Amino acid sequence: MSYEKNIDPSNVLSFGEDLGEVKPSRITETKQIESLVIRFSGDSGDGMQLTGMQFTDTTALLGQDLSTFPEFPAEIRAPAGTLAGVSGFQVHFGSKEIFTPGDMYDVLVAMNAAALKNDLKRLKRHGVVIVNVAGFDSKNLKLAGYPEGSVSPLEDNTLDGYTVYKIDVTKHTKDALKESKLSMKEIERCKNMFVLGVLFWMFDKSMEFTLQFLEEKFGKNPEILEANITALKSGWNYGDHTEIFTTRYQTAPAKLPAGVYRNISGNQALAIGVIAAAEKAGLQIFLGSYPITPASDILHELSKYKANGIKTFQAEDEIAAICSAIGAAYTGSLGVTSTSGPGLALKSEAMSLAMMLELPLLICDIQRGGPSTGLPTKTEQSDLLFAMHGRHGEAPLPIIAAATPSDCFDAVYEAITISIEHMVPVIFLSDGYIANGSEPWRFPTEDNLKPINVKFLTENNNPGGKLLPYKRDNRGVRPWIKPGTKGLEHRIGGLEKQNETGNVSYDSTNHELMVKLRAEKVAKIAERIPLLKPDSGEEKGKVLVLGWGSTYGAIKTVMNELHAEGYKDVSHVHLRHMNPFPKNLGNLLNGFDKVLIPEMNTGQLLQLIRAKYLVPAIGYSKVQGLPFDTDEIKAKVLEIYNS
Amino acid sequence: METTLEPTAPVKLTAKDFTSDQEVKWCPGCGDYSILKQVQTVLPNFVTEKEKVVFVSGIGCSSRFPYYMDTYGMHSIHGRATAIATGVKAANPELNVWVIGGDGDLLSIGGNHFIHMLRRNPDIKLMLFNNEIYGLTKGQYSPTSPKGTVAKSTPAGSVDEPFNPAELALGAKSSFFARTLDRDPKHMQAMITRANGHKGTALLEIYQNCPVFNDGAFFIFTEKDTKKEEALYLEQGKPLIFGAGDSKGIKLDGFNPVVVDLTTGASKDDLWIHDEADKNKAFILAGFADNTETHLPRPFGVYYQTNRSCIEDDMAAQIEAAKTKKGKIPLNRILSGEKTWAIV
């Protein structure tokens, strides 16, 4: 896939700086904005993820580019009103190309005191705060950690310099629903729809898609459907009729390449990529998986496609998950297992078995903060070295890393192609940031997808003699043989095999030969990997930013800014193939005075690059469970550029 | 390779057809030889397409078994054969899947997968070679070794209570449990045949002698001078009778099994009649091995058998139902999703 998008050259004002000038007025004006970041923040039970997703879907369907960042606690319902319970959803949208969810936000919606306290620090100067005043009573203040008897941040100087809209969302929602037969608790749950209505009005967005969504979600429960619709419309009317809002904002559709788009998250794109690859390959999918954040959505998503013959198996543990997938792969299915770091560790022994058996298998690792349970809902890129080395014995495996939510589709499609065509397990790396984040995707049609070459052996490959299940072709690849094929009965296993026959062999020189043959097979995959080109910038220059995985958006944004500012000798190369590396990576590295590797770990790609190419690459590490801010990377690039 | 004279009646396979070209490398006198022979002997009775047979094993002496069978097979990793086999069967229910494992492999390192396979009930034949010792790692106690077992890792005797495989299996909702012995070929053949005939996970525990590290562990059940008193052969619908000259029987006093002497007035009519469908009685039979109140003989044969659905069939049924209801979703529709917009 190409990451190229046309930048809208129109030079409209950015939202944040402009708002400082807004004065209360009875006349509502409409302003055009180029791009904007909104943060929805509330209690885990406030429905902020759903509100954010609805706002995002509507924005997407109106043709704007966007990037989202859901951020939620590991606890399902941490004590209501506390800082631990704050759940946020950030969306960056606009008429220009968008590559990240944004470092800082222009608008903060805070449903309670804890949300404000937690998220105000990243609101831009002069930004807009919309608060639900009902979430700021003495109980809420106390839960948010304000000392007993302290003044509400709505009343002191905390919000000086911001444009503040104080709305008693809870009261307005209750008033709007006073006819409803729902319980008070159920009525209060509708307050997120009221807020969404206000925002739809403020940003001049149609309620149509959300109304449709509500029909689908609550169609079977008319009382709840009615209440949500009423709350949503009341929010819109509140914006329209009260005079507290003076300005509305409009965003033009983004000038993205022509085509048909959908909004997609990384885990959805991964699941669809698996379905597409299996269909192109003509294989049945068998997913063996054990629930784990942030990978569970892959299991959920694939479980929806029973009508397409997809088999999903929720195993008793991570080990059984991969083992069942190995069993399925042995029978000629596309075996898939999906997990996150702790699960990958448990699968390690079975990965070595699959490598030793030389069966195709897709292993998806959606990385999260580690080690151990670490930060389950936060992002990190700290499993790269585990993917590279985390097996016993000499067991190299191909590794493919996705760069953006929609890129998960292409990356997993390629991972499966390599796995099948080279009879080798492939590790696919994504992370919580792009797995849960979403963006518009110009999706392919079936005809655009490359064919995947599947061959099952049906006749003895050694006419006149015994079958040779480990006889290799010129790429070092052995045949895939399905049990059930008459006359080809044979045994495979984890014990070292005699070359070609696959019979157990303890011969020392044979073992060394087999270790080499298996490694060569993986190394030869580099022959099919396209030569690497800079994503932006020239092939030679002063500074090369070498990225991998989900840092793509932040680096891309920085590159656009730097090139616009005249730093033409800075380039960006983004790695998808983590093992084997593309053949020309060494040449590219040598074309630059300095190489900077930003990673959400303590320098894992850095180690691999230094070890393999002996270049003095410089690492830039962030391990806060959060993606890079563009400002952070930009400052680091300039520091190196100027040093 | 194939005869064309009678295409409708396949040529009956023989034990030789199931014998691979690999040299069998168990210790002399190992009980595994007998098990291999009985399997190769009876398989031709019910297998006509050996290409559909898959033997999956884990790690241990017994797990070398698949190498010696001229069928499809996988010698996998320690404890995981049940999980791999579940994937094999779920992915292709047409295959005739067998799992081979020892007491360490299936009940210790593979204990989790073992119980979950039993509750899911895939149509797999599960052969537990129980020798109450670790053989391949050279003689440590196993999860079925009696408490106090002196072995390499337990010079002062093991301090943990062993599993009772029958109780464990029944507790995990096993749909079939039977027990046999390496030194009773005829009975083993009958039990393999019964296991094969069961639709669902058929767990066959085989007492298997390890002549090197645990020689004679089961001799009281197999040797002439003791077996009559110590072994009880179960037969469906028949009373529980054992002892020299069928002199003893077992009757139930409430939930308690009581040994009665048939030569001193006890009537056969009062004896416990074996019923494979009775799970409560199966649990009582399972408890014979641990009964400290009364010395009871060890039951062999089919303890329990019930018919319930298999995971691979339920999975396939859900898929069929979804196909009928919705029809296959075209790939282009999956790619586009429900909501799209066009940029021109």
C-alpha cells in the first residue's frame, strides 16, 4: 500500500490558536477549520469509547481524514469517579492528511472532575473545555483526589485562558427524559448521547449515522432506543437554542486519493486480512486463541464469519491456542494464533516446534507494555527482540510489522503469503496503539489482491522410492502434505530429522546441515522482499530516521513538517520486514551521516541494526505506554541534525 | 498400489500395513511393545483407509509410538499432543485421530490440555500409557506414583498424593473411560476395539510395565499367583465377580462397595451389576484404587461410556447453520464493511 496522500494546500487557520479571540456574542458564526483534535474523557462507565467512535464514524463518512487513539484503564469498572477510572478517546480529523491522533487536543470533553484533572495537561493553550458540571460536586472532587473542602476547578483559576462551556449534562438529560419509563440509572446512561448531540451541532455534523447506529443497537429495546435518540437530539437542540455557543466549526472533506473508503481499526484490518488471504489461497481458517488484551478483538472479529467456514477455537490457554493451530496447519488449514506479549512467551516452545516441523502458521503478537502483566491497555514495541530470538535452539522466523491501522491488512496478507509459500511460521507484530486506533482506508477489492500460491503434494516426490517429506525446492521449501492423501503416509516431529527423509537422526553433521538449511530457507525470503525505498526524502542525506511499526504516523508527520521547513536532507525509511531485512537496508544506512531509530522500547531495533550493519545508529527511546508525540521526534531529529 | 479387481470392496489391511520401516527402540521387556502390537493387530479390523489415520504424541518413551506406525503421525512436544490433536480433528473431522501419551506427559505437564480435551469431547482415541514413573528422563516419580515413591528425585519418598486417572477423567466429564493391561493382550485388543467404537474422546488407560525404572508395578494384577484376587474384569450387565474360581463378589451397601464370599452363602443375585451408563457407579469403581477401608480388587474394562456431542461436530454444525441462514459473505463485502464513502 502507498502512504502517499495529497496535502490540501488551503491555508486555513488552525483551531486552537484562533479560539482565544472568540468573544461571547448572540450571533453564531461558522468557521472553517483544517484539522482538530477532540478528547472525550469520562468515567469508564460513561460510554466515552462509544461516543468517540460515533463521532469518528460520522467524521469518516463525511470524507475527512482522521486518526484515533482510544485509551482506557485495565480495570473494567474502576471505582466510579476516580482517576483510575478515567477512560479517554481521542480523535484527530480534518481536511488535510492526518497521520497521528495528535499530541495535544483542541477540545476536551470532561464528564467529571477526575477526567479534567487527568487530561487537562494536554489541552492546547486557548483550547475549549466542555464540562459536565454534575461531575464536579464535592463527592466527585474527593474521588478525583482534591483535598477536602477545596474549591472546584470550575470555580478557581484552573481554567483561565481556556474557553469553557459548563453544561449540566446530567440534569439536561434527565429533563429531556422525564417522560421515559426507564430507571434513573438507565436515564443517566444516556448522557453521553446528549454530549454527542452538542458536539455534532458544534462541529456541524449530521446525526444521521448515529441515529442509524442506535436503531441497529437498540432496535429490540424500544424504550432504550427512544431515550438515546431523545438525548442525542436534545444535545443538538441545546447547542442550537441556547446562546452559550457563539461559534460553529466546519471541516471540508479531505483531499485523499479518489476511491471508496471505510474506517478501520488495526485489529479489524488484521482479521479481514486473514480472511482475504485464506480466500485467495483457497484455505480454511483455523484460529486458536486465548483472550488477552489488546488482541482479543481478533478472536471476536473472526468468530463472526462462521458463514464463511472460519473455525475459531477459544483454547484453555495460550499454549493450546498455538498447538491447536499447529494441528490445523498440519491438516492443510491456514493455522492462526493471536496474542500479546505474555501469551507469546507461553507459545515459545510451540513456535520452535512449528519451525522444526516446517509448517505454515501465522502468529500475531499485538504488543503491549511489559514485562509480565505490565501495562495491558497501553502500547509498546518491546517484543521485537523476543520475536527475533525468543525460541530455544536455532530457530529464526520471519517477522512482519504493521505501520498503521489499515496497514495491518497488507502486512498480515504478506505475512500469510510468506508463511504458506515458504512453509514457515511467521510472526506478525502490531501494538495496542494501531490495533485499537482507526483511520480511513481505501480498501482493495478482491481482484486487486495478489494470488497466493498453495501447493499440496499429492504424489510421491521420490518415484520408485520412499516419500521425502523434507525434500526442498530451490528456495529451500519442503512440500505441504495433507493427512488423508493416499500413499503419502509419513511421520513428522520435533526430533532432529534426517535431511530429506524426515526420519529421526542423531547424526551430528546432519544436525548441523539441518540447522543451516532451516535458517537459509528463512534468509532466502529476502529474495522476494521489494527493495526498500525512503518513505520520504532522498536515498542519501544527512539524517535518516529509521522507523518500524506504529511509529510511522508520528515520523511521517515530522518529515512533512521538516521538509516544508527546508530540511531536505532528512529522510525516513520505514521497516516492515524485521526478519529477514530487505537486501538493500545496509546500503541505505550507509548513505546518511547519521541514523536515528525512534522506538517505543529501550532500543531493540537499534541493537539489531548495530549488530548486523555495524553502523553507529542513535536510539531514541520512549517507554511510557504511549505513542511518540510528533514534537518529541522532531526535537530529537533537529538535535541530531544540528549536532 | 491399489487393486482394481474389486473396487467396491477395499482389500483388508493387515498388521504389516501399519508397521513403519523404523526400528523400534524401546527397552527390552517394555510394555510398550505389547501395546504397539495390539494396536497394529486390531486396527485392520476397523480401518480401511489408513491414510486417514493420524497418531499424535507428546514426549516420553511412549510418545515415540507414531514413528512405528505406518500412518500419518506427529511426535510433538511435551504435554501438548491433546491440544494439537484437537486442532487436527476440529480442522478436519474426517481424520481418524489417536493420541498417545504417558502418565507424565498427559497428567503432569499436559494436565491442563488433558482435562479440557475430555470436556470438549472431540472424537479422538486417547491412550494413556501409565507406568507410574518417568522413563525417558531416567526414573523420577510421576503424578500417578504412589505417595512415598522412592525415586531419583525423591530419595526420601515422594510427598505428594497421586492422581487417580479414572476419577480425574470422570470429573473432567470424560465420555468414555476404560482400563486395561499391557500383559493381557486379549483384553487390550477388546478395549482398543471398544475405544474405537466410541464416538467422542475415548480414554483408555493402559497399565504398562517399565522394566528399568518401575519393574513390576502392576504385577499383582497380571501375575498368576495374585491376579485372580487383585484384578476385577468388568462386563456390561454382569455381576462384579472375582477371585479364584469366581469365589468373590462385590455388592453395594449404600455407596460403599463390600466384598462378599460367594462360597459361604452370599448370593450372586445381590451383587452389583455393572452398568457402563451409570456415572455414580463409575465414580465408585474409580475409587476402588484409593479405598483405604476395604481392600478391593482393581477394576479393568469399560468403567463408563456415554454419548454426547463432539466439539468438531458442534463447530461444523454452527458453520452449516450460519451458511444456511446468511450464505457465504462475499469477500468484497467483507473488505468494504457496512459503511463506506467515496472520494472523487
